[in-house]
Amino acid sequence: MTTASRPFPRPGVLDIEAYVPGKSAAPAGVKLHKLSSNETPLGPSPKAVEAFQSLASKLEFYPDGSSSKLRTAIAGRYGLDPARILCGTGSDELLQLITKAYLGDGDEGVFTEHGFLVYRIAILAAGGKPVVVREKNYTADVDAILGAVTPRTKIVFLANPNNPTGTYLPFDEVKRLHAGLPSNVLLVLDAAYAEYVRRNDYASGLELVAESENVVMTRTFSKIYGLANLRIGWLYASAHIVDALDRIRGPFNVNGAAIEAGAAAVADEAHVAAAIEHNEKWLAWTTAELEKLGLTVTPSVGNFILIHFPKAAGKTAKEADAFLTQRGLILRAVASYGLPDALRMTIGSEEANRLVIAALADFLSAKA
């Protein structure tokens, strides 16, 4: 028997393309406006900051391994059973736990073509097979998803709203998707941007979880709550799903400062309301101004927009990205999402939004 010269990971691991976050640096001497990671321009609640700081004198102690204070705060905010809530190190960890628990070698995980990149990574890491489904007008297509389900399908991921497109499925369509799935297939509703949505026909999925045995809804504190640095996510699911995931999560997976800050943040509804108001105003303004420049914007219900640079215009997304970067305006290139002719822009501060519009006007008017 031949012995390998060094340890090698199991087959499939080296086929995974690592997740690459948005850029976060500008040229020296240029003021940075980071609009690449969908972070809130309002920052976290002052109450969350105070709660975070309260842990400074207690760093030698392990946190509560069950995140009970955070789960209780979330449950109180949404009227949920805290026993059916599981917290994690960002929703990313929870997505990984789901695939680890419910996918075996060769089992299929389904997601749409412009869906969150972590779905593919999590499926492959669990030894599963990613199945990518075409979208319609940058929006998930329920019939296409159902048509991709096979006896090997174990999980269907639906980002709703979707990142990076900003589109969403009305709740009736989500319910139709669920009704069409076999009862042994897990439907994962990734609602990371749910708090931003102002549409009467939208729902994050809490109701569907409450009445189903095969639905999980995931959420995050990284977006509207402004706690991305602390990495806090949570999910709501049936008791049997929470039990399975709880068995394989790491002990003390959510740190104490995150628990305290998260509990304070979810209780500060005034800060969330201010973030929603800011986003509503500047999402509409930025979209309209970009369209005045002749650019195409996919209608978004999140805190970001997808800006398309038509090839016929002779100005590419890659060139626009380089031009904006030189001015300290950092947007997200989304070629890795199958969108090489687009950039994703977070709705930032008034200053940042106005600077992007002015810069793109200069870019588009400049002669090649």
C-alpha cells in the first residue's frame, strides 16, 4: 500500500471555492466609503454598544452555552417559543450546521443561480451535490425549483429577499413552493434582509415554520442591527430540527458580548425604525438617480441595489468598479454570482450615496 507524503482532505474539499468578501480598502489618502458588504450606515444601537462594553470585566468566564438571554429576547420580540430558536456565529454557521445534519454523500441541495454563495460551500463541505436552478428576471422561480427536486434532494435553500439581486418571492409563492416539496425535504428560508422589506405580500417565514415540520427560517444581526463584527445569527424551526442541530453545534458557539449586545439590539425598536426609514428614503433616491444616468437597476427590497452596466454602452462593471475605487467608493463585484456585468451597492450614508451618483456620472460621461 502506498502511503501519501502528507495528509490530504477528503475528496471534494479542494473543489470548493472559498468565499471572498467584498473589498474593504481604498487607495491611500482617499476617504473610504465601504458599500460592498450591506452594512448599515447607522451603526449599532447605542444600547447594544453599552451592553457589549459591560462584558469587558468578565472576559475570563465562558458565555451561556445555550444563549438563553438572546433567545428569550428574540422570542419576546416576535412572539416565538424560545425552545425552537437556535443561535449561531452568524447565519453562516447555521447554514453549515443544517447541511452537516441533513446532507449525506451525494445528497442534493438546491438553490437558485444568483443565490448566496455560502449555500454551495455548505453543500459541498457536507459531501452533497449542489443543484443550481435558473431564475426568472433575477427572481427565484418556484416551478423551476420544484422541477429540480429529485429523490436525492434533501434541502432547498431560498434567500428571501435574495442577495445580491434584492428580489423576493411573495409569501403565497413561498407557500406554493413548500406545498410542492416532499415532506422529507427541508426548506430553508434565509431571511437575512427581512427587516428591510416594506411589502404587504412578504413574510419572513415564521408562520410557515409554526405550522410545518420541514421548514427552517434563518436571520442575522449583521445587517439592520449593525452587529456584523460580533457574528450573530439565529434560526426558528420545529423542535426536532433544533434538537438535531443543537447536538452538533460547538459548545459556547456564541460569545458573551454577542449575547448581551444582541439582546439589547433586538429590544431597541426605535433604532431599527430609524434604519428602515433611512433605507426607504435613500433606496428610492439612489435607484431613481442611477436610472437617470441610463443604468439599469434591479428593483430591490433590501438595503442594497444591483446595478447593471449594459455591454452596448461600452462601459463595463469592472471598469466602473476600478473608477469608483480610486475615489474611495467600494462597491461589490458580483461576477462570482454569475453577474459579471453588474455591481452591488449598499445603501450608505447620504454623503456616500451622493458621491456614488456623482462618480458614476463622471465615469459614464468620460471618453474611453
